[in-house]
Amino acid sequence: MLDHAPAAPRAISPFAGDSSVERRTQELGKKLLMDLQRQERGGGLQDRLYGAMMGIAMGGGDATKTEMFRFVDVLPALKTPEAVTTHLNEYLLKPAVTLPAGASSVLRFGGRSAFTRRLMSAAVQQGTRMMARRFIAGADAQEALGVVEGLRRQNLAFTMDLLGEAVTSEAESLAYQKKYLTLLTDLAKLTARWPARPILEAAPFGGVPRVNVSVKLSALYARFDPMAAEATSEAVKERLRPILTLARKTGAFVNVDMEQHDFRGITQRIFQEILCEDEYKDWPDVGIVVQAYLTRSSEDLVALRDWAEQRGTPVWVRLVKGAYWDYETIIAAQRGHGIPVYQNKPETDANYERCAAFLIENWRTLRPAIASHNVRSASHALALAEAVKAPKGAVEFQVLYGMGESLGRALVAQGQRVRVYVPFGELLPGMAYLVRRLLENTSNDSFVKKLSDHADVAALLAPPSAVVTPARPVLTLSNSSQTFVNDPETDFAVPENQERMQKALIAVRSELGLTVPIVIGGKRESSEETIDRADPSDTSRIASRMSCATRDQTERALVSAAAAFPAWRDTPPSERGALLRRTAQELEKRRFKIAAWQVYEVGKPWREADADIAEAIDFCVYYADEMERMTAPRRRDIPGEWNSYIYDGRGPAVIIAPWNFPLAILTGMAVAALVTGNPVILKPAEQSSRVGYFLMEALEAAGVPAGVANFLPGVGETIGPVLVSDPRVALIAFTGSKDVGLSIIKAAAETPPGQREIKRVIAELGGKNAIIIDEDADLDEAVLGVLASTTGFSGQKCSACSRVIVVGSAWEAFQSRLAEAVKSIRIGPAEDPATTMGPVVDEASRERVQKYIAIGKTEARLLAQANVPAHLEDAGNYVPAAVFYDCQPEGRLCREEIFGPVLAVLRAPNLDEALTMASDSPYALSGGFYSRSPANIERIRREFRVGNLYINRKITGALVDRQPFGGAAMSGVGSKAGGPDYLLQFVVPRTITESVMRRGFAPEAG
């Protein structure tokens, strides 16, 4: 599995380390710095306010800065003075926050009365708006147009960008496209009246458009997904063509922005494909961003150069350092992938200079736009341009509005063309941009901060002394002495991983219909009775054929497991752990093949299928580690007496697994039993016997002794009661429905004559899980999180969200955006990477979901529904995704587990009522809370008592060790899977005490 695509040729220029270039860089840099010093002035109210806030943020340390910016982030969502003052106090009146003398008293005074709250709220909001307008040119295009006219009077060009970090629906994507079409039309009319300014509009290769806009491709398509490269490319190009056509018609320039690393490859693909179309192939007024903090940026430049040469028309490249460093490092750590960015600023600065040298050397093919506020970077680019004898105007310089105008004016004074990146938009969607700018301006490594701190000229202009190194491994554990690291899920943004999955799907299609055998005592058997398993995406196609174990085969499996128990119990734990680690390796070898089988046998989409295998691997490695920890010597010796505490296996274990996590849950329960010394009888679900058989194959390849693992596919109603009630069975691990689980617990409680063990039952059952949306929630995150929690694997997870409770004023915006997001779901076959929701597992599930949709239409009102495409309605087990509102808390929609993509949305006037609603369920499995109130989050942590509580993220996708999984009440009995006490359920603890004193003397302890 690849984190990144294979390495490509790097961009190396002979001018990058040239000593004459360095001397000239120093000369030009000193001139620029002198000009910047001359521009210093006292500033207006906005500047003073901004300076005061930055002073507080930097003077109080990291905790103060973090809490201030978190408050700034939530502020636009606060609707009342009470909410503003409450949040202000929650964020800033913390022990770790350091405020100037008297500020804490002012904050406390501001919350005393309605009048002071209104006064405090107005002051804070006005101050934040003024600060935001330092970086954001206006709430709409009309306001921003005044800014760009002012810039032009200073001989500064512009590029305009519409703020907004995420689209959650196709309606929002279409609105984004429409705004750009309107913007281009309005700008064409406005700029037509402008007098000529040669410094801005003339270049050695011809004219430079007056109008320049920057576009984020991900905002043009709500289902933008690198994994679905073909579908994403076609959809985005369809939306982008009208923008490009209008831009070319009106003489405008379009720049394609670069976003997070995941989108890098697909963004480059779309850019190159559309510009090779006949209508645009000879058009030079387009550009793309390259981010120098990416370790692969130089390779990207080589590829762009080669492509542009083949195209025959140059393009622009805006070279930036990158604005998502924190995001990229956090996401890489969470996923366990290699970090795609350089780990410190000198490395990034050094790479920026190498990339700039390559760009400027190739200026005829890749027109350079040097985007930086670093005087060193700008002067280095100027020196490079002189070294390659690039004519004046061949290189453009770009700065951000509110941060770089002073540098821009200094460059203009030297005859350079400078363009200001001008973002505009409402404060709420623009808040992420604002916080990034604030973080950049307060970073100790930031050139802007060093300049404002009057750092030494030599230090400001010193060449970066970085040594380029590959991305370092990511540590994923915190406050732990363990070494366990979760197996990374496959990065399907990497084209090579997409190709491996496609090849696996093709290979598996040729195997469909194979019969899954029975394995008893190491020998394969068949049976006269078999059950055909249809592909949920295409029920005309048989995915697998399951052998149905008979009662005689069930009896022989029990005999085999019982006979294997003594030797396996006495096998050293280290050997049992080694078996698990080898099993993990065998599963990894089969990773893409198993994932492909999950696609066809149970209808799991790509990412869900791959995650199931990663979790199975995690269970193997984690439980092996845990067994080592549990069996470490525990001695409590005293003189003359030795005391030890050890664990034995319980006996034969029956593992009854579900189909929704056909490998992970079966593996987790099975290897927990095996590593603790218990032989197992594996009973996979009828719907997923072929996937379950992969575990048996992996165990055998890893060297499991005959009889220690037995594989018994069959009809649950036939062999289940035999297994559960047999007196030789010591332990039953079950995951499934509440009704079946309770029947197993009841049957296991019987003790017929001859039974020596009281059976231990570990049962993970269902859930009726709720997510609460607080009034101050980030709705971008909340809508996407609810959608993923509800429709992931078509809602067929015990942890899936089936109720959403919206608090107070959040209702209107949340329900509106959720409705549009649901309508944007793409229902389709699981094998299609563009599918966002596949089929349900079988016809019975389809009928059940349709029944609850009908119930919803009688109990509540339909808010939105994602319909099944007409050509798929009878092709497979497809169901709509349906969201209902005006639901009754006591109604069936809100009380019964549906196990499908049906969501009940309720309203609560306050958090008290929301908590009551969320807790009013016989289940206590998973729950979620979206909020930016520290006090409310702390309350939810105390009072929302579910097994797995997720705050400000989706409620599905628990990871082994990181988020041990399991619930209470009617959601199950037993400890959490993937947690530190799970294995204790599979063992019998023994205390051994020996008196070692003989005739008055004793050996030393131990």
C-alpha cells in the first residue's frame, strides 16, 4: 500500500545555489528592507486594534493564542449578546490563558447584566469585523471591487477569490459556479473603463489580463473525491468550462488554487485535461498553484513543464509555500500516513528557492508568479531573474491582501508587476481563511512576525540552511508507553492504489460463485446443502456459494475444538501472540483481494471495505501486544512465600459474527479467543461466508494447529442453537441484533447435566444512536459528519446515526443544508468508486428499510430523500436515503433500530431537553455532539452516557486501541472490543501460592 505516488524527477536548477545569485540576493534584499522601513507608520484604528490583539495572543503564550483564535472561529455563529459573552468567558477565563492586567475583570463585568452583555458583544463583534476586514476585502463582490480599484491606483494588480472552505451539496456547488460567472461579468464591465497601466498589463510575451480570479475546484462539485478520479474529473470540468469560456471571452485570467494534499493529484489532472481541449489548448491566461512545503513539489514542476511543452502553450504557476501545514501534519498523524510536507520552515524555504529557480529558468513555458511575503524569497527571485536574463515583467510577484501590500509597493518601486490576492465573502464562510492568516502572523517562524519584531537584517536575509529529508514517521500515540500503531487505511488518492483495487475487482469477478468450504480439524469438507449469495449491487450475479454445515459436522467441530483445548491452553502466550502477528501479515498480503470480495459479497464501497481489513489487522497485532502485557510476571512474594497470578484459557469458544464488518469483527472476536488459549469455532454470517473464509486461510497460512481453529459456515437457525447449548462450549462471542443476542444469553445460562463451565457470553448488540447539534456548531462539519454517520455503508452499522437533535437557533440552517446534502448523495454499485452510498446487504434489509420509510411518512414529515436511479431500482438491493423531521420521540422511527439510511431529526429548545431526548433509549452504544462551547462540551462528556461518545466528528469508524468500542444497557454485555480489558473476558485467572520455607530457611524470591 502506498502513501504517496512513486517518486518522479526533481526540479533542479544550476542557479539554485549559485554564489553570485546569493550576493545579488543580499543586495536586493537590503534595498527592499529599507523601503519597507520607510513605509512604516502609526496606522489607523484597524491597525492598532489588530496590533493589540496580536500582542495579547503572542504575549500570553500558545494557550492564550489557541483560545483566542478558537473564539474568533466561533464568533460569527453566535446570535445573541449572551452567547458572545458566555463564549468569551469560556475561552479566555481559563487558568492556562494569560491576559493583560485587568482584562479578566472586564470580561467578568461584561457578563453581569443584559446591558453590559450587549455592550461587550457589540465591541467584540465590531472589533473582530474590523480585524477580519484587514484580510478580507468585503462581504460581497461589490465591496471588494472598491478595494481592487484602490489597489490599482497604487499600481497593484489583483486576483479575486470567493471565500468558503467546504461545500456540502450540489446546490452550494452550483451557487459557487454562478457567483464566479457573475463576478467575471461584473469585473469585465468595471475594468473596461480603467485607463491603461503598462506596469500591470504589459509583459514580454504580450498583454496581461486586467481581470484575474482564483478558483477552488473542490467547490465546484460536492462529491469531489480523488478516489473517484474519473467521475470527479468529468463533473468538475463540466462546471469549470463555462467559467473558462466566459473568462476567455471577456479577456480574464483564471488561476486554479491548490488545497489540501489529498486533492493535489486530481486538481493537476483536471487542470491539464481541460486545458488540452480544443477550446482552451492555445489559451495562455490560466495558471495553477504549486505548494513548496510539499516534499513532491519539485517533481510537480518538472511534470508541469513537460506537459506545457507538449501542449504547446505556456501556463502560469503561482508558487506558494503553503497554508495547510497544521492540517496536513494532523491528518497524516491520524491516518498513519507519511507526512507530505517538510517538517520545518528552513526546509520549506530552501525548497521554495529551488522551485523558484526552476520556474524562473523555465519562464517561457511556466510563467512564474512568486507568491511570498518573505523579503529573502522575493529578492532571491529577483536575483534569479537577472541571472537567467529574464526580461522585466517575465516574473510576477504576488502578495496577500492585508499582509503584503508594503512589500508589494516596494517591489513596484523597482518596476516589478505585483498582484494582490484579494479574498472576499461573508465572515462565517471566511473564518477558516481568517484564522489561517492569524496563525501565520503569530507564528514564531513567520517572516512577517520577524519583520514586525525588527529582527536583524542579516537574519532576515540569511539563506535557508535546510537539508532536504523525506517525511518522517508519524507518532500516533500520546501519553502511552505502548508501541502499537494502527494499520493505515489505504490512501485511495494515490492513483497506484486505485489501480490495485481495480485489478483486484477484475480478478475477483472471475472467481465469483466459488463454493465456500467447511474446515474441521484442519480438513476441508463440503455439504449437500448450499446457499447462493447474490451480489447486493447486481442480484442477477452470484457472488459466493456457502456450504451449510450439518448437525453432524457441527458435532465434529465441537469434538475437534475440545480435543485441541489442553495443548493450545498450554502453548506459551508468546507463541500464540506470534501466530496472531503472522496472521496479520497474511491478511495484509491479501488486502486488495479481500476488499474486492467485500465489494461483491456484502456491497461495501471501497473505503469501507479497506477499513474493515485494516481493523482486522489491528485486532491481531493489538491483542498479541495485550497478551504480552497481561502475562508479564505478576509476583507478590514475601520471605518464605511465593505468590503469582496467571491466566488460563476458558475452553472452546464459539464465534458468531455479523456480515456488516465481515472480516474485522470475526477476526477481533476470534483472535482474542485464540491468543488467550481458547480453540475456536468460527461461524460467519450467511451473507459473508467467503470473506470470513479469508480469516481461516490466513490462520492456516500463519500456522494455526489443526483443530484450534474450525470454520463452520451454515444457517444460524440450524447450527446456532447446537453450538450455544453444547456443554463443551465455555465461551460465546457474538455480535448482532439485540433479539438474537438476548436469546443466546438466555440459552447459555442453562446448565444441563455434565456441563462443567458456566458459559461466558460476550455480546455486542445494537444501538439507536443520536447526535446533538448545538447552537454554535460548525455546520460545515456537522452536516458532513451526520451524513457520513447515517449513510456510511448504507447505515448498516450498529454505531450509525439514526437520530439527530438540533438545539435552538441552529435548526433552520442545519436542516436546510442537511436536506441539500442528502439530495446530493450518489447511489450506485459498490464497485464504482464514485458511489457515495451503495446497496443494502439483501432483500430482507431492503424491505425493512422501505417499511421504515413508509412508517416515517405517517409519523413525521419527509425533509429530504436521495432517490435510487431508475435503472438501478430492480437491479440490486438499493434503497433511498431518507431524512424525516417533526418526528415524535416516542414514535417507532425514534425508538427502533432500523439498520439502514433512515434518519429522524428532532428539535430541542435547549441542551437540557436535547440530552433528555438523546438519552431516552434502551440502547447506549454511540453518541455525538457538535459544539464550540467548552462548557457544553464538558457537560456532554459528563452526562451523555453512551459507550462511545464522539465530539465534533462522525460517530462511526472507531479504531482499535484509540477508540475501544462497545456499549451498555441493551447495546451489549462485556468489555470494549479493541480495549485494554477485552481479553480478560476470555480467560480464567488463577492465583498460585507456594510456601518455600524448609527447616527455617527459604530461597530468595523470584
